[in-house]
Amino acid sequence: MSRGHAEAAIKCVAALSLAILAGAASSAEQKTFSYACRGGGFTIGAVVDRFRGTERWSKSQPVILRIAGESPQTLVADPDAAPEADSYRNKDFEFYSLKAFTTLTHKSHGVVVKFYSDCRVE
């Protein structure tokens, strides 16, 4: 292969790689979900991945929990949760959602401080 052909092949591969990355980036977007629960309300900011017509919260990107009057909390995906569940946590909060069952638990030093249950998306 001549040097000119090799350079053209490299440019082609680079262009194809950029196109693939751009397509992957456009299939994910940041969305905000508001929940009304027994115990109060909160919002979750999550990156939503689209794959073959379905939307799922990204397991690789953290979610941002906002409860009125409190500083935002960053929650990361729980690797031990069921694959079809949205489960995120940090040292103080645990968010879990599977179909119509959604809860948020606020803990302090391992003790439940507040429990948000019967949550629904507004």
C-alpha cells in the first residue's frame, strides 16, 4: 500500500469513528424527572440512553437528586440491583425504581431518617 493510500485510509477511519461517536452522543440526553411521594417530592436529573426505540437511565453516568431545601446529591448506579431496575445510591440516599414501585430512602449513619414511598412521576 502506498503512503497516499495509507493516509487516505487513516482519514476514512477517523471520519467514520467521529460519525459513530456523534451518533452515540446524540442518542443520550439529560432529562429531569419529578416525583410526588408519600413523604415529599424530589427531582432526579438523569442521562437517558436511547437504544432501539427504548429509553433507559444511563448506568455509567451519575444521577443528580434534588430535594427542596437541601443541596443536590450525586447518586451512582447500584451494581447489585436487578438489571431492569433504576437503582442509584450514595452514602446518604438510595433511589430504587422498578416499574410502578419507586422509593427514596434518606439515611444518616446507617439509620433511616426519611422514607419516600408510593412515588409517581409527575
